[in-house]
Amino acid sequence: MSVHVIYNGRTEDIAFDEMFSSEHLSGLGITGTVTPQSVTPEQVKMAAAQHFDVGLNEFQDHFVEINPNGNITVRPQTTFG
């Protein structure tokens, strides 16, 4: 399982276990076992901000999609039309 992040003009795939490693869980407000289906979009944004060493505000306008296969996509909001 991976977290696919589009941020600041670049794309990065990060292993779920790396982004949600045990050393980061308490800072994300997570206790117990963590799975892609158990995390909230806000926790995903917080983990992405920690990974890129930026403030949470950098991801406030991003969309988080948690896919049934366990992969997570974090991307900027888009407008079509």
C-alpha cells in the first residue's frame, strides 16, 4: 500500500508504513493499529505535511482519496470545465 502525493509540482509515492510509522502515530492522534481505512483525511494531510516538513496549511486545500485497495491519493483540488 502506498500514499501517492502530488505536492508543489511534483509527485511522490510513499509507502503507507513509512508515512504512518509507529514513531509518527501519536503526533497524528492515532492509537492502536493503523490501516488505510482507519485514518481520516485530516490525519493523512498531517502525515503528508510531516513527511515534506511543511506546515499543515500546505495541504489544507488538497483532496484525499482512500481507495478500496488500500492506496491513498493526496492531490490538489481541481476544477473541470
